[in-house]
Amino acid sequence: MSTPRAVAVTGASGYIGTRLVRRLLETRDIERITGVDVLPATIEHERYTHIQQDMTEPLEDAFAGAEAVVHLAFVLRQLRKRTEGRRINVGGAENVLRACANAGVGRIVLMSSATVYGPRRDNPVALTEDAPIRPPRRFAYAEDKAACEALFQAFAGEHPEACVSILRSCVVMGPNAANFITVALDKPLLIGVRGEDPRMQFIHEDDLAEVLVKFATEPHPGVFNVGGAGSVRWSEAVSLAGKRLVRLPGPLASALTELAWRTHLQNDSPSSGLGFIRWPWTVSMEKLTSETRFMCRHTSREALEAYLNRDA
């Protein structure tokens, strides 16, 4: 399958979706791009059509004629009402795959996350794509990403004629980033776990957009880790942000985080999210590099600094 003439993008008005659509519009061989999002359009262009709707509503019309679909739509923030987040994230993924099958889409790309591996004390320095999927219990983002991956893997097995790609990205950084790490780094005081200082891995928002363009326009089936070269220790990230780090014993840090979650003093995540600044979860880029020849232009540190220096 050559460069698709028509591409559909879910979550097209989001942080990454907007950047992807702009990059696809620069690809001359693509004649038509359709964006789907519950939010209004962020781009106006003669080759771009925007459909404003919920991901759980029928998508067959949006995908009609599309040769490739990139699924980005996802609720990033942990919702208090767990069933609602799962309805949108997992139910939305089921709906996307159903519409792809009905519309005969030949190439499907899922934006997943390296959080599905879970932060674990016994994780190797660089997790490969065959590492076990162990999302932290009650950390909705990772649990739902893992559930979506299972749906896409099953779809790939049932539809061997389709090229299904799953991208497990590390934390996205850059001038416009907004995620659970940036929320932490924007606080005046940050916590760490005594005796633990994991390496953090980031990818620049522009590099991720390029990866998505490559998978939307070239056939690369399978699961691929996506991340910038190198890493930054949690303590170093806090220092670069100019913030103060308070190290607490593990049990105390977990108890305080859980108490703050249950009493609504913080709305980021329950105590299971603490693992991401406690244990390693960095990924290997060997498969992506060897099979697609893609190389990120920015290192993990450069991606982080692009966010921290966004107002400079």
C-alpha cells in the first residue's frame, strides 16, 4: 500500500492531533484529511474536513473512503467516575475498529503509551516490545491504554489484510505539552521517594508528529516503542524546573498521595501513579530505528527543556 490519498484522524483537535493534521497537510500525495473530535476544529483548510462528535457515536461516515486511520482520541486525565472514562476510551476504541472494518480501512494506527509496561522495581533499563504488559492497578490512563491495545491486537488477528500499528510512546514534551508529568513539574513543591530516583524518558512533540506521519503513510505493522534518546533522572527534572524536591519514605509517600486523592486535595491520580516517579519504565528504541529508520531529532533532555523553556 502506497501513501494513502485519504487519512482520518480521531482526536484531531487535541494537542498531538492538531500537529499531526498540519503535518499531513504538508504531504502532497494526501488528497483528503478528515478529523474527528468532540471539540471544534482547530484547523481550516480546503483539504481538511472536521466532524465534531463523540467517539462512541457511529464513525462509518467519517471513515468512508479513508485508506488510513490514526486513533488518538483519549481521555488523558483520570476521571473520578471510572466508568465514564472507560466508556470513552475503551468503548471509543471498539467503535473505531468497528467503523474501520465496515469502511474497509487498510491501515490503522493506535497511539498507545509506554505506561502500559508499568513502573516496576525489576524493570530492565530499556524495555523492549515483548516485555509484559503490567499497567498499575487503578491508574486509569495505563489500564485503558492496555485495554485498547488488546482490542487492536485482536482486530489484527481477525483482519490479516489490515496493517495495524501500535505505538507505545513515552511522555510527550515540548512547548505545548500537558500531561501528568507537566502537571507535577508546574507545582511549587514536588515529592520523591527516598532511595529511588528513576530515569525519565521523553519525546519531543514534533518528533512524535513525525513518527505518526510515518506510520500513517507507510506500512509498519506491529508494536513499536517511541521515545527520545537518553534519559533524565527525576531529581534532575525537578532541578531543571527550578523546583524543590522533598524525599519521603515510600509508605508515607503512598499514604499521603492516596489520602490527598480520596479527599480531593489533588485530582491527578491515586497512589498507584506514584510509581512513575519511583521505579523505572524507560523503553528501547531499537525496533523503531531498525525497522523504520526513524531517528528522533531531540533527546529526552532536549524535549524536557523545550517544555521548561516554553516562555523564554
